[in-house]
Amino acid sequence: MTKDRLIVLGKVGRPHGIHGEVRLFLFNDESESIAKGTTLVMHFKAGDEPVVVESIRYVDKCALARFVDVQGREGVDRFKNLEFSIPYDLLPPPADGEFYHVDLIGLDVFVRDDAKGDPVRFGSIDRFFDTGADEVMVVLTNDGQEVFVPMFDDTIEDIDLAAKRVLLAPLEAWAAADELPDSEQGKSS
């Protein structure tokens, strides 16, 4: 399995009880993408290691799982604090109007020019991160700067996967003047 086709689902917590269960904290706490027989890829510093889910139950704020051929509390303790992934192909298809962040990385980002209303290429999506309160899209601008775009309805006008582009509202509508890239500062609206 190649790492670029693996999707990080969450992080392993501490063992639960003495019989080999471990807490799995999913980044999407509404997800139930993991089932009995699912192969998870644990990301150790020395390399990746697949484990097969023997049993899983979803409880408040986490999932409790056991792995095939991993015995007892000591057996699962070595996974503590590791991130884990599944292959992209095992993810359920997103619902209409929804998407996975990984599908957006690399897409061109356009900004509606406030004066004319025409979209102008601004850069491309580099990555995403979560602040705990909001999701943030990191755009690498045409001139190499990073701009953090909060994932709000009033900042993103359109996401068109078929056209491989994202359209942002005019920057002046949502970004503070001191946060605008140098190339955008000083433009009047």
C-alpha cells in the first residue's frame, strides 16, 4: 500500500480493559467506516504496519476495537498515540454535495474579482487542518504565499470537482486586510 492512497482516519488512544481492546479516536466522530475485517494501517516511525480489526464497537466519543493476533493490554499498548489509515478505496462514497479533503488537494483556487465579478486564479489547495473549532484550507498562492481559508459558506462560493476548481468569495469579504497576500493589499473594492 502506498501512503498517498491511504486516508488517515484517526489516532489510537490508550488500551481499554485487560482483554486487548483499544480506543480509536476518529477525526470524523460521526464516521463508522471501520468494521470487523477492516485492515487498518498503523503509522510507526519505523514504517507502516497493517492490523485487521477483529471486533469494533462505537461508544461515546470513540470506538473500542480488538485486532486479530494482538493479545491483551500489552499487545495493544504499542499502538498508543499512533495515527491509523485505511485505503481510500474503502471509504464510502461521499453524499451529493460532499467531498473528502484529499479530493480537493491540488485543485486550482479562483477568487471572484470584486470589481468585475470575474474569477481570477489565486493558487491551489495545498492541505487542510483543523483548529478544533473550524476546518481550514491552506491555499498556496500564485506567488508562493500560504493563505488560510476558513471552510465557511461565505468564504467558498463553489467547489467543482469535475472542473477541478474551487471558487472563493472576494477576499475583501472575509479576510482582514492585514491577512491578505501582498499582491492583494491596497486594492480597492
